[in-house]
Amino acid sequence: MQPFQTSYTVYFNKRHGRTGHVFEQRYKALLVDKDNYLLEVSRYIHLNPVAAKIVERPQDYRWSSYGAYLRGKGIWGLRYERVLDYFAGSRRRQLAQYREFVEGAIGGRGKWAELPVVKGAFVGDEDFVEEARKKAVKLSVLEGYYPLKRIVQAVCKVSGAAEEEIKRPLRSEGVQRARELLCYVSRRRSDVGLRELARFLGVKELSTPSHGVRRAEQRIKIDPSFRRQLDRVLSDLGYSSIQA
């Protein structure tokens, strides 16, 4: 999603003669307990346009995949069988049950309008959250989700800038490059949040690290030495080209 959003922003701004964000905030990302809540999440998504009074029926919303479910013909990238297989019987029977499950809730918002979101990141119960956290710790290095402290160490090692220097918005070119490296790796190769990154950089505006990412992306295109520094940082973190 991140590369898609970045490339679309570049395209949109070039076409319309604009600069800056197209989508101000990152898309919503929740880890779902699929065994117990996948159906509820699917229904919640499809009925949101109805709840917002944009349409009366979910199949009338142009940007929804619900119509593809009803036609029994998927669209590219949509794996509707993952949802329908929660129902028994033939595919026709599964579809009928799913439609009743979704549309039968219209008018009785109470049950479907609220999902059990825990800590703003999980849909499930506390046991699911705990198990997910344990798995995340085991997979963090493999998947490239490095903590900010580890990224800072790698950037300092490669750039030669001290951590205290990176924490302050100095005018030194070397420190500025290090800050941009830190922003890019934290946001594009890990899951460090904007608030955490902004606090570390000593700035109040969340847009500051976002601007740092964009400046780094420009440097990557035109500055071979910056690209080499980035490769060395990722190498130090153990981030493989396959993951990237």
C-alpha cells in the first residue's frame, strides 16, 4: 500500500499541478482474528456506505466489492471465497447466506456497527491480542519491523552522525542526510509511527518526518552516495532485497 500511495501521489500532483499530501493519513490497518471476526469485519465494511447514507443498499456503492460477491464473479485481486467458505453448501447457497448475513443487518445497526477494536490495532479479544504480540516479537527481525532504537543505531553507524545530533534539527548537511535516512527507513521499511518519530526528532509537526521521507525519496533518485548509505543501513539491519 505504501508504494502504491506514494506513486499515486506523484502522479496526481503532477497531473493537477499540486504538491503535498493527497491522503493525509495512512490507511486504516487492523489485525483481525479471522476465525471469530472476519465475517463481522466484512459486513462492517460493506455496510459503511449505508450507515453513512451514501446509498440505500450496499451493492449500489460504486467503490465496494460487494457487487462482485452478488454477481458470483470476482474482480482482480478479490478472493471472495475466503469469506464465502465460512458458510456451508454450494457456492450459490453460500452466497445467499452471506447476502442475508450482510443485508439482514440493515435497520438494526447495534450489532454490526461496532467492532471489538483493542488498543486501536486489533479486532479480537485480549487472548488474541496477546498471542499476536508474541508472534510479532518472534517475527520482527524476519519481517523487517525494527524498533526505532535499532534503526537509529544503524543510521548513526553508517552516517557517522551522533544520536544527539540527529535528535536536533541542525543545518549540517551530513546530519540532515542522516535524519532523512532515519525517516525513510522508519516509515518505509518498518512500522515506526509518525508520533514516535517526531518526538525523537524533536519536532511538533507530524508532517516533518513525512517531508523527510519525501526528501529521501528524491535523494534516492539522484544521489548514488545516498542510495549506498541506504543500502548499508538496510544491510546492517539484516533487511534483504527479497523483503524490500
